[in-house]
Amino acid sequence: MKSLPILAGVATLALAGEVPPAEVQIAAAVLAAPKEYRSGAAVLGYDPSGRLVQLRPGRNAMVCLADDPRQEEFNAACYHKDLEPYMARGRQLVAQGVTGKRRNDIRWKEVEEGKLPMPREPRTLYVLTGKSYEPASGRVLDAYLRWVIYVPFATPESTGLSTEPAPGAPWLMDPGTAGAHIMINPPRN
């Protein structure tokens, strides 16, 4: 936790993990999506017990994942619905304590074996992070939006992209794997 006065620190601890109402989670989660997808996006968020549930069914191709109230910083993501099996499997593995490279290796192998659906065409993930969400203003404080475009099995040769990150430039991460994706991280203000 950040260095805060003792009383403020106690208040922060008391609020940590408190699950916001569904309408607040939905309003915050859809901010990660392009404007034209927000009103029809499916939203996954948290019930009062902290369990991940569907807060709103979708009417378009976008699925948004609300900020996890157990985490200190704000983090919401929206992605094409065709990525949901891949994302759901990732969440399932994390719940089993499988993280990092091992988590990716398992999913990639399952995609290669045909056990886990993964689109072969590009699909986009939008990630919005920040310090916190202010429901009254509908703003994410210190907001930063980045894009991930999944291009399974893409390589530098097939895309012409570098595998080295460069400020503001797209680059290819995990080339040649089922989880290959183009990262686009705009410069921070």
C-alpha cells in the first residue's frame, strides 16, 4: 500500500475489496471499449461475494471485464467475444494458481491441440488502467488505454513487425504462438 496517513490508510483498507453496485461496475468497465461498442457490450463483473458473474448480456461483439475490487489500481478490459473462451480459460487457470509463462503455455498447447477455441483472424483487446474510478464524474483517474491485437501464430516475417518494444510503436509479442499479439502502447502523458 502507498504511504498514507494512518487514518486514511485504515479507510482505504476498509474499502479495499468492497464490491461496487453493478451499474457502477458496468459504467467503469465499458470505458475500455470504443464508444460505439459501449452500450451493447456484455459486462462481466463481481457479485457482492466477489464472485465473477455476468452483469449485463451483450448485444454486440464486445465483452468487458470490470475492475477487480480486490486490486488497488483500476484495470478494466474489453475484447472481442470470440476471445472469451481463451480469456475464460486464463481466469480458470489463475483461480487454480497457474500464472505467468505456465498459464500461457497451457492455453497455447490447448489451442494447438484444438481443445481451446481461438480465432485465427485478428481480434482486439482494449485495456484501460488508472489509479481509480470516480463514479460521480464517470472518469478513471490517471487513465491509460492500450491495445492488444491477437494474431495467432503470427511472426515478424508474416507481419513485418519488430519483436522489440518501442515507445508508441506497434510490436509483436509471443511470435509464432497461439497467443501471438500486436502490442500498441501509446506514450503516457
